[in-house]
Amino acid sequence: MSYQEKVVSDDPKMSAGGDDIENGKADSVSYDTHRKLLGEKKKLQAEFERLNSKLKETENAEKERTEKELREKEDYKKLLELKDKELAEKSKTLQEIEEQRVNSLKLSSILKSLGGEVDNKYWIHFDLDKVVLDPATKQVDALSVTKVVDEFKKTYPEIIKTPDKKTMPNNFPAGGSTSITYDEWLKLPTKDMKNRLKDVINQ
């Protein structure tokens, strides 16, 4: 064997199976690379799915929080409307009670200033609206009472009972015959008090 033949036979690349060995290494490298890429792809896919799931959870939580806030706001709005309605009703009731108190005070002042008695069925003819309250004292203004009494005396002198006048004219306008006590009259709604003055029983 010559030296040249020996060198050729000793070199794997130059041997008869040299090409197959090189191809085997290339296939091995290609497979390893593919496997690594596949592994990276799976990792990326898993991370994507994790992040996507986390995003959906966050979106759902935010949606629930927003819906809860809207429900709470709606409940608060309804509660506020209910409170406003209750306050309005209480305010109206207090106003009616105050008007009843004022009307009672006005009527009492008129009766005391008449200088005689008037059957309760004629009380409806007292013009309570013209009797005013002193803004400083919240009491009935005496001057306004005097004016109302004087006007009543001029208009209906025949119905005022004085010591020498005990009867009422039969033709004087009067209201219904349903009688109520003074205390019952005080409990009437303000809008009915004036119309029911005529029905109050003298006590």
C-alpha cells in the first residue's frame, strides 16, 4: 500500500462511508434544533395561554366591580328618593299641624274680641285669612283681629249674641248639621278647618 492510499484510508472523510457520517451528523443537529424550537414554542404557547387567562380574569373582575358599583349607585339613588319622599311628607304634616295651630289661635282671638257670642255654625263666616301673625312674636296681630271683628259686626250684626239678644235669625246662612267638638276641629286637615267651623259644638 502506498503512502497516498494509506492517508486516504485513514481519513474518515475520504473513506468509503465518509459521506454517510457527515449526513448523520447533519440530521442529528437538525433534529436537536427542531426539538429545541418545539420546546420553546410550547413554552411560549403555555405563557400566552396563562397571560390570556389572567387577562380574562382581570376583565371579568373589572366587569363585576363596575356592575356592582352601578347596582349600589342605583340602590343609593332609590334610598335617597325614599328619604326625600319621607322628608317631604313629614314637612307637609308639620306644616298642616302648624296651620291648624295658627287657625285655632286666630279663631280664639276673634271670639274673645267679639264682645258677644256667635253660634259655632256661623264661625265659617270669620275671615281667618285676614288675621295675620306678628313676625317677631309669632302671635296674632291684634290690629288685624280688630279689623276682622269690626267687619264681621258690620256684615252680620244680627247673629252676635249679646246679653239682650239671645236668638239667631232663622234665615241666616249656615252649613251642615254634623257637629264636632272643638278638639275634633283642631284635628281636621287645614283645608277642612274653615269649612267645618260651623259644625263646632260650643263647650
